Amino acid sequence: AQKITQTQPGMFVQEKEAVTLDCTYDTSDPSYGLFWYKQPSSGEMIFLIYQGSYDQQNATEGRYSLNFQKARKSANLVISASQLGDSAMYFCAMRERNSGNTPLVFGKGTRLSVIA
Amino acid sequence: GAGVSQSPSNKVTEKGKDVELRCDPISGHTALYWYRQSLGQGLEFLIYFQGNSAPDKSGLPSDRFSAERTGGSVSTLTIQRTQQEDSAVYLCASSLETGGFKRTQYFGPGTRLLVL
């Protein structure tokens, strides 16, 4: 079974509007971390935001926030006030404590296009 | 400070030739990861290093793939007798340690490999 599911292959958003990118995950490990990365056309993976399974509050980093709903196993990324430079692929990833703290497991990504 | 660097940025080779991909992690990062990203896909884990040792080689797709890391720093991923299905972007990431699932992995710009 897929550990990370991103159901939106592509999304469009108007400049200056907010957008939510969906991510659901599957794990039986009570300790895990969730990460979001941005991959512009240049190809580099840029770390955006992290949420730990025991964190009491939703993570925020500037215009990025994470809508973490633990019971539903979802960790949606919210980008506020979208900018043209936000156009990119966005990947949700997870790391479980009991996996030996090794690789990140990635979803297939969502391509976001910001329209002027 | 300097991020993760990779070389070459692009590599075109003929089927059957060997290639070497290099990764220079962030200074002080003891953990190093190799991933592969095929066109339009998410990231596939290949191998990781803690220091100079590779506890997890489970992601290497075949025995044509090997990797080493010397001096706890630079790593080389070698693909022998390249095949067309090896064409992909090879991404390297590093993190401070693997001791915790919270550790963020920072990625390099990738090497785009094309096997003709």
C-alpha cells in the first residue's frame, strides 16, 4: 500500500489567492515526521516545512502552513498569497521512527501552476 | 553556507558505458542519501550512508549500481553497463544524522543522466 498519497496531479491557483495541496499518509508507527518539498523546473528539491507526529500545533513557515489532522492521517500544505514563483512540483514525504530513520518516502507530487 | 553539490549536472552516455556521479554533502552532515527520479515520477530511494558505511542498500535496483563514500564526505554513485532505463535524475541529500526521524534532508541540484 502507498504510504504517501497525493491525489491532485495538478492544481491551478490565481495569483494572491491561497491554495491547499492534499497529502494523506499511512503508518502504524506512532512516531513519524512529515515533510513538504518544492521542486521548481530547475530540479532541486527545496525543503519547505516539517510537522512531527507529536507536535501540538500546526507548523507554519512564512506563507506555508501545514493543516495536520492526525486522526485522519492528513497533512495538507496551505500556501497563502500565491506568487508566480510558487509554480512548481510539490512533494509530501514521511519518515517513520521505526523504519530505522533512513530514507524519506515520497508521494508522487502535485504540480501547482499560479496564474497571473 | 554551501549546500549539497552534485556533478556533473548533466550526463549523456551510450548504452553499455559506465558512469560516475558525485555528491558533496553539506559540511558536517554525517548522513548521505541517494535517490532517483524518473520523468514525471516521485523519488525512489537508492542507498544511504551513515559516515562511510552503508547500512541500507536495499533500494539499489541491480548489481550494476554501487556507491561509496570516503572520509565521511564525498560520495560516488557508479552505474556500470548503463541501460536506457537508467535515464533519470539522480538526487543526493544530506542530513545531520539519522538518529532521529525529525532530521531534515537537504537536497542537491541533481544529475540528469540520459542513456542513449
